[in-house]
Amino acid sequence: MKTIAILASGTGGHVYPAFTIAQEYIDLGYKVVWIGTKNGLENKVIDNTSITIEHLSSQGIRGKSTSRKIIGLFNFIKSLYESFILIKKYRPSLTIGFGGYVSVSPSLASFLLSVPVIVHEQNAIAGTANRINYFFAKRIYETFPLSFKKNHNKIIHTGNLVRASFNEVTKPEEKYIENKACINILVMGGSQGATFLNNTMPFAFSHFHIDNISIKHISGPSHADSVIDKYKKYSIDAEVMSYSDSMEELYDWADLVICRAGSTTISELAKIGRAVLLVPFPYATDNHQFFNASYLAKNSAAIILEENVEFIENFVNSMNILLNDQKRLYMLSRNIQDIFPLDSTSIIIKDSLKLTK
């Protein structure tokens, strides 16, 4: 039985797309070895016994102090040695990396051992690791076009990998069939929540009549009580939760989503077709969330509001437009569906298997 090596660790933006495609390879009869780190999210997310997890001694060096960079460089050399051992041990037919510092050394090891390397980039601006891995890769899959600022026949615009379960969510044609007296609004800041959204949205919503909006707010771990108190301060009856593992149900309920501009969230919303107001995290590496959101905004597929002193005013103005002309919600939901290829997973699977050793 042939083996596929998956390289992903750290944030959900890397891990969830990697886990989606790993399960597809398993369904096709491949073994999967997942190369990550001891503290990575993959250790909590992966629940498939067909996936073997291995760990590298790897950590990032960008933006770190001089001492941390020296330690990071030492760990990279160590992880390169570990990567050679793992690639020789499992002899994968293909190595597919999803960015992040953990992917560099096994991509290099695979390249030197003549194992085909594939890169998947989630964001509109390619990360440092993937810009390095580009030179080892036989194929590059981009979620956003021109994220590497190159035109090359090894680069394919595929979109991101999204769980098949999102196919069951109500389609825009049914969701936005008529104007509603009350629209459902989902606020979320990713698995860790978003401090800005937690602190700001209760006051922002206080500018609207509560009978016109219904709110569900994912606060992130340990923040639910404080967010509940903020909504109570403005007499808003919002449902606040720390976390949800039923995102399909929440998306199905929502008419409008207010969230950060991470690639995974954007790709899920594009898959199902939901109107979205994006608030990019301004401190994301290379400001990639702003560029993610800008790509959608330029294609009339989302409303972008920056995190600044004018946020409340801009939010109120945008919401008034949407509430008074709900056809715009449908327009946004349809346009976001046209942003990425329809079946990203199928495109990547079919093309990648052509490259297997």
C-alpha cells in the first residue's frame, strides 16, 4: 500500500485543509503519515486511526529575538536530520505541504530523496515557508490566484479544501428567497476567538433595534462570560458560546456572518454561499488577512471593514444598507461562490495522484 506524507501543524488554517485531503487519500486506499509538531493542533484534531503522526523538532524564527533565532536554526538542522529518517522510513509516493515552518525540512528531504513535493498555499500572500518550498515543488496549488506573484505552468488555482459536510447547508437560492423582518447574524473570530470582535460587537449591535437582528456569537475559550456581560449591558439577548463543533448548523442558521478573514473560514463561506462582513486581523503575518479580504471585496463577494477607530461608524452604515436592501445579502452570497473553483478537493486529488512516485 502506497503512502502519502502530509506536512501541517500549528493553526487551523493549515491543519483543517490538510486533514480534509488526508481523509480523501485514505478513502482511495493510501496510507497517510502526518509530520507535525508535539504542540500542534493536529494532535487534537486528528481522530482517524489510519493516520500515523510523527513529530519534528521544529519552530519558527521569523520575528523572533536573536537568541530564539539561534535556537530555531539549531532546531531546523535537527528537524532536517529527523525528516531524512522519516522520509526514508515511510518512503512516501508523494509529499504535500501546507506551509508553516514544519513543512520546510521534510519538503527539502523529500526533494533530495526524489519524492515528488506538492505545496498548497491557503492565503492571498504566500507565506515564507511556502515561498521556500516553491523551489522544491513539482506542483503549487493556490487558494487565491497569484499568491506567489508568478505565472508558471506548475501553479494551479484550486481554491481551498473544505469538508464535504458543508455541501448539506441550505443554498443561497433558498436562504435569501425573501426579505425577513429579522436577520440571523453569526459573529466568530476563529477557534481562539477575536478580542476586537468580542469587545466591540455588543456595542456595535446596540445601534440597531433588537427585533431586527438575532445574534449568535462564538467568543473563543474562556471569553464567553465576559461577552455575555457586554451584551447584557446593552439589553441584547445574544446566544454566546465559547466554541462550536457544529459549524454546519450555525452556517445554515446564519443570513450574515461577521468574522476574521482567514482562508479556511472564507473558503467555507464560499462553499455554502453566505453573505459575509470581513474584519481582517491587522497583525497577521504579511497582513495576509487584509489581502484575503480585499480580493473578495474587489469582486463584490464580501464587505470589508478594517479594525480602526472608524469601525463602529462604518459597521453601522454597512448594516443599514444590508437591512434596508436585503437583496444585497443574496448578491454577496452568490458572488462569493464564484470566487473559487467549485470542487477544490477533487481538482487537487486528481492532479496530485498524477505526480505520485
